[in-house]
Amino acid sequence: LPSMQKAFFRNIVALVCAAAVLKKNRISFRWKKENFPLLLIRATAGTIGIICNFYAVDHLVLSDATMLNKMSPFFAILFSFWLLGEKLKLYQIVAVVGSFIGSLFIIKPTFANMDLIPSLIGLLGGLGAGVAYTMVRKLGTKGERGEKGPLIVFFFSAFSCLATLPSLLLDYHPMTFSQLFWLIMAGLAGAGGQFSVTAAYTFAPAREISVYDY
């Protein structure tokens, strides 16, 4: 199945879960106007991250694709330092540098390597996720002026579904029951991950969360 189709079904499950949580907890579906730019950046970066990750999984060994996607915690540390002013410790800086060096062993940046493009796309997926988590952290540090975790997940899932819908309609591949089942399972697992990571980055600095995410 195309990456866009998998991304759509993965996120529509998360969208339904987020909507159910919002309705159950009687949380408004409206976001604060001042938070819209942060929500939009979070949703855009997160959507890019998911699409790139699915592409990398399709074209690389699963362990390599996962490793590149999990560069996101280190990107989150860097962007939290640049954008939020969170201070880094020496061992955290060493970890960031080490992670980039490690990623080069996976990417093997040479035009002779046929996996170069999928590897770079996988790394871009990690970058997108890192930006997204930083925006979640920014929304979480605003206190009452911020947004609830379920609303952040809902906004992101809705944006991602809308972004991938045109590609789905133009290049839809019929699915077997087995494929639909596994996509729903991926959506449920993804929704659980989204709620957990969103809550984590809302309540604690990226430098503290990243090691557990990684």
C-alpha cells in the first residue's frame, strides 16, 4: 500500500480516539486563537514526519528506518534549546553529537549507495517529529493559555488526514481484510503513542523525556 494511504488510515484512527476523549472529558474542540500557529507547525511537522517514516519503512530495513526515525528525541533537544531556551548539559550535547555520527553509519552518504535517498527521507522524518515535539512542549509550558493534550492530538490527526486525503483519492489501492485490520492496529498503537508522548512533552522538558522516547 502507498505511504500516503497508510498514513491516512493510521491517523484517522487516532482522530476518532482523540475525538472520543475530548467528548468524554467534555473538552472543547476549539483551540485558542493565539495557539493556532504552534498547532499548525506541530501538525505540519508531524505529518511530514509520519509520511517520511512510512516511506523509510517501505524502502529500508525496519531496524534502520526505526533508528533514523528515533533521531527525533535528539532533534527535540536541539530545537528546545534554540526555540525554548532549555539549557543543555555536557553529556546531553555529547549524546546529540554521537547520535548524528551513528546516523551517518546508517545513511552511508555516498551516491553509490542506493539507500541514500530513503535514508535521508527517514532522517527528515525524525527531524519533523523533533520539531513537532518541541511545539508540543511549547504549548505545554503556557499553562492555562496552552492546549490540552487530546486537543493537540485531535488537531494533528485531522490536519494529517486532510493532507493525505487527496493522494488517497487519486491513488487508492484496494485493501484486503488483513491489510485493513493491521492498519487499524497500527492506528491504535499510533494513537497510544501520540497521547503518551504528547503528555510526556507537555509535563517535562525535552532533555528529560528524550532518553525514554529513544
